[in-house]
Amino acid sequence: MPRPLSRRRFLTAASSTAAAAALAGCTHGRFLGIGFPRRPVITGGVASGDVTADSAIIWSATDRGARMHVEWDTTDSFKSPTRVIGPDAVTRTGFAAKLDLQRLPPDTRIFYRVCFENLDDFSLSQPAVGSFKTAPVPNDTPRDITFTWSGDTAGQGWGIDPARGGMRIYKAIADMRPDFFIHSGDTIYADIPIPPEIKLPDGTSWKNIVTPAKSKPAQTLEDFRGAHAYNLLDSNVRYFNACVPMIAQWDDHEVHNNWNPGQKVNDPAYQEQDYDILSARARQAFLESYAIRLNREDPHRIYRSYNHGPLLEVFMLDERSYRGVNSPNRQPTLDHAADFLGPPQLEWLKTALKNSTALWKVIASDMPISAISKDPIPKDAPKGTPITYEAWANGDPGAPLGRELELANLLSFIKSNHIKNTLWITADVHYAANIHYHPDRAAFKNFDPFWEFISGPLHAGGFGPNPLDKTFGPEYRWKQAPKKSADGPGHNYGFFGAIHIDAQSRIITVTQHDIDGKPVATQTINPT
């Protein structure tokens, strides 16, 4: 059985495969020596994502216009590779390219390498290598599944300090070799620049790598591209991307803190203040920067689902694109002002959950259900300016109002259709928590008990814990927040979650891990 790439084997393969390509050819072009002026250079490594039983998206980028070539094999020796010509990396894609590899064997580790061909002289870049495992098919014999999740990268000024290990939590996740990783949003902080340094309690400083794109808030398409490219300067992130397939969603900081469609930025640092214009640029950069499979009918659509054999299906939500404006969130009826998912996405989710044949149905939400999240009130706001809310919860423990009506509709549908074994995962609030929901504790009672797990941040400042809105009967069973607000990786603060499904017992075990991968809390859940 072929072994997945270890960090040492990954680094060795990344160099040795260049020599192999010179002989066998990543394509049939010419592999020219280092320093050749027209030879493409891969920037940011490679990544895989949105893996199914027979397909996966492969991502990479280059420094100039060139054609993507991908080879894949079921062994890391690439003795019998399958070669696929990919799309061109061009200016309109930020020189990024994605290829949807098809007809892959299910439940198999796939090794791949990418190179780019200069179309003028057919010279080749050095290859970059990676691996992933395809999903089992729904009628397969169940096998154990492990996946991880978290969110929030490069926030609150926490960038890359190589001397202090950089974004080391990514290495901790990669070393676990999960089947896949769910990035729950805030993949970048487009609105928060990276400063040269952050003072630490011991008198030393966290010294960031600083780039022009991350020295200012992102407004142009190139700014947003540069914010995503910044994370790829970290060797841990590149190693992670090469070893672990990702399913990514977005939240607010891909654009601006707490942004709403149709509104304006209230920030003098922004020349472009139209959120619709900013979010269109941000969405393009986001979809260019991750191995996301675009929807053929709607290439801008981010919500989607993925089956992972008989035991698991994951439902990825988009709670940013279709929402109504943030408000006091007390609307008595479910209309556009109270939208969070929006009617088409809500109906898609209900239908997809009802049709799912998987035992466990994991709903990946980019915002928590009951953790109360308020919009900041500007300092110059008039006295008596009402509080507005950013997520589902409205701070009122009574019957559902506002966006809570949408959630009540969904939870009632799940109960009435006897959809069992759902659980929610999320990030966003920059602390980790295990939360149990039960109708006996709730103002709204027409739902079955369920769990929600919050984890994060990956590499950002920590906050919380937030108070819980009691409408749906939440109860903290475990939580951990920073000792001081905005403490981050320089204070050894960060979290990710891991979910393991045992093939024999069908029991789920959810474990919260710290920045170095140490488990700090565990919760088991029996299937019903």
C-alpha cells in the first residue's frame, strides 16, 4: 500500500520529482535549467480540494501566462502516471489554474504533480507534488473517517514570523493526515493589514513578513489576490495544502468585517465603499485561490455538499451572500429582511438533507447558531443607535424572531422528516466550544436535540467566549477562550477540531486540539 507523504518525504519528492520530470517529462515539453528567463515558476505550491469518490480539484499558480499540466498515479514513484493537460493560467485568473481530475479510483491515495508550460518556447516549470485520498462510494463497506476543521487565518495582525514557526497550526493539522479539512471561513483578513511586528508579554516581538498587498486594506482585485497569496508564503501552509484536501467556505473577512450585500463601507480608509463591488472582486479572488469546484449553473455559488461514503455527507453553507441587512433581528415574519441563507439555499439544504443516504450529516456553517455576535457601534453614532446583530442570534431568549425564523424552519423540517444524526461545525468567534441543544431548555421546542462545535482561530487573535442566545436551548459543555483578547499564535493560542467516525460502532468522536495539535477536549456522540 502506498504511503502518504510525510513532511520529509514531501520535501524530498518536491526536489527529486524535478529531476524525474527532466527525464520523463511532466509534459512533453523541455525542462530548462534554473535561471532561464522564460521558464515559468510555480508560486505557492499546489493544493487539492472538493474531493469526491472519483474526482478532485487540483490548484496551482505560476508567475506568468502558461499552461497547466498534471500527472497523477497511485504510487509516489509515478511509474505509470496519467497525464492531463489543464487550463491556461492567464492574467484574468491571476495566473492561477484549476483542473478537475476525473475518473479516479475511489477510496485510493492519489499522488499528483503539477508543472506549467510556457507556450512560446515549451519550457517547463519545476514540478510541485501533492497527494490526497479519494472518498469511498456510498455503498462501500464503511471505513473509519477522520476530518478536521477550523477558521480565521492572518487576523488581528498575526502574520508569518518564520523565526517563531510561522503558521505552525497548519503543520499540526497536516501531520494528522485527515481525509480532508474544512476551512470555515475568514481564510484571509482583507480588511486588516499585517504590521511589521506585534509586541509580546516577555518584551520580545512577533516579527511579520510584510508584503505590499497586506500593508493596506484590500480594495482592488489585485489587493484581494495578494491577501490570499500572503498565506502561501508560509511553508507550513504549503506543506498542508500538498498533503490535505480542503473544502473551503467564506465569511466576512474575505471582504470586510460584518459586510452585508447592498450596503456601504463605513471606513475612511476605503476609496471604494460599495460592498457589492468589493465583494465581487473578493469572490473572484477567493474562487481563484482555492481548489473549489465551480457550479456549472452558477459559477459564483459557494454552498454545496460532498458525500464521503456511507457514513458521512458534508453540507457547506454560505451565510454571507444572500443575507438581508444586519438589523436588530426582530422581524416577526420570514421575509427578505430576515434572510440568512436565503430561500433558494434553505430549500437546497432541506432537500439535500432529506435525500442524503449518509449516516452522519455534518452542516458546516460559517457562523455559530447561538453565540451572540453584535455589530460594533461607531464611536460617532448618535445616542440610542440600536444594536444590530451579525449572525442567527438576536440576544432575545424568547420565541424565534428575525433570522432565527429561518433556523426554526430548518430544524422543524429536520424533525418532521425524521432526518437523524445531524451536527453543526463552525468557527468565526475565535474561541473553541462544544455546545449541546435540547428542546427542554428552549423557547422553541419543535426540534430534535443536536450538537454544535466551534473551533478556531487557526492563526489570528482570540476572543470570547460569547454569551448564548437561549431560543434553541443551547448549553456550553466545554469552552476555552484566550486569557486576553487578541492573544494569538505569539501567545500559543489557536484551535482546530477533529471528527472521527468509527466504522464499526458508527460513533462520532469530536476532539478539540490546541495550536500544536494537543487534544484538549473530547466529546463522543452515538448515532440514532
